[in-house]
Amino acid sequence: MSFSQSLTAAGVSQRTSVQPGQSVTYSVAGTFTGYVDVRIASGGGANTVLAAPAVDTGCSGTYKNESNSATWLYFSAFDTDAETAMTGTAVCAATDVAKVLSLNTNDAGATVMALEEDALSLRVPIENTYGVGTAAAGVTVAEYGDGFLHVTRLTVNTTLGAIAGGANLALGKLLYTLPAGAQVIDRSYFSLAITQTDGNITADTPYVCLGTVVASGVVNTLAGTATFYNVGVAQKAATDCDGTATTQTNVCAIVREAADAKTIYANVADGWAASGDAAALLTGTVVLRWTQMS
């Protein structure tokens, strides 16, 4: 347990339990007149002084319980002498320090499981290489899961196709292709920014979304064709085409049968400003959660 407590008069603070092998950092700060000791109490009730700073002075350090039983760390404040009472405020803090007892890594050196000494933190980001899809050019991928339940995180750093400008146009960019078999996509997230390169579409606010079919046509909206935006709730208007990210978190239920298209596109549509852009940048992050059904 971690805590921070202010002492303004002689007395003791609350205690924090320190289990065998566990470490705690402690500190005394503030402006005060008097003494504040750091003490350790054993199970039998006896206590020892861990740190005894000079009068009117704070301290800091780390305590590790090297014994075979639990101990308790606490702070004890007392007067300067029998005639001068403690005044001011001494801020006393104790914070658990997690020590890794067991660490498992994969072939790439990434942590897949870490067990900490206080047994309160078990981190299991399992990187997955079984039954994964394929990232498109300009996209890097990190895959997590167990081969059946997948979380796919895409980092996008690519360009849109040419935008002639002065007219309505929908277009898109391939990001990812699911593997063979049947899948269900149940969650998606995107944070994507369009950044002009020619200075013409800076103030444009195109609609953005994820879809299983690449957007196309002389239209200024994705809403007319469901597959342009079906890996999401609905299309969302960008703030600009000057690098501001458009973000959306979606709960969806997209079924991809074995014979269906496996492609995932970032799609946009707008009535573009005159002169358009030859190769506007498309950057950001896309996350898909999906299950391999067959």
C-alpha cells in the first residue's frame, strides 16, 4: 500500500505493510520545526529507526524487507525538545516499488509476461504470429492475441492517391488484409491525419472512416456506400487537412466469410478545393480486434 500523509504535530503516521522481498521508497519533505524519523515495526511490535534526519530536515530512501515475515514502515514525528513543540508541516510518503521476480520474453526480446513481487501486476501482452494478416505498403503492424482472438495495431505512414481538386471525389488506401478463412471484426479504432503537401486543401474537412471496399466515385460522402465505412459506426468529418487527427472508436460486427473480401481500407471523401493535392500524407494509428472463426 502506498500513502502520503501530513504531520503537523508530534505523533505517528499510518503504516504500510512491506512483504518479504518487497521494496518501498520513503520521503519526508515540507517546512517544519522538529524531528521526523522513519521506522520499521516487526510482527512482534518492536520497532527500529531506519532513518533519523537532523532537526527540521527531511530525508528520502528505499527500504527492502530482507526478512522472512512482513514488516511495517511508518513515520514518527516529535518535538525539538521538551519545551519547543513541533510546528509546520512534514509531508511523509511511502510508495511500493515493484520488483520483477519472473520475466519471459519472446525471440525478439519483447516482454510477454512479467510477474512482480507484490503479485499485483501481471502484464501479458502476448505477441502473436499465428493466423495473422498482411500489412500494406506504408503500414507497419504489431499483432497480439492467441491465434484465435486477435488485436492488430497498424501504424500508418503513407500517402493518399492523387486528388485533382475542384470536384467531389472519394478515394482510399489499403491498410491491411485479413488471412484466409472466416473472421468477425468486433472493435475498431482509428486516429488518422491527412496533411496537404501542395497548400491547396489545407482547410478541407473530408469524411474519414474504415471500410472493406476502397472508396471511389464522384461523391463528397462515404455514407452512400455501406462498405466504404462499415468497419466503424459512421463516417467522421476531419477538422482539416493540415495534420489534425480524426479519431473514432467503434463497436462493430463485421463478418468476413471465407469468400468475402479481406481488405481493410482507410477511406476519405470530400468536395475538394481547387487544384487538389498530388500526394497528401496519411498518418496515424488503426487498431482492429477480430476473431478467426475458421
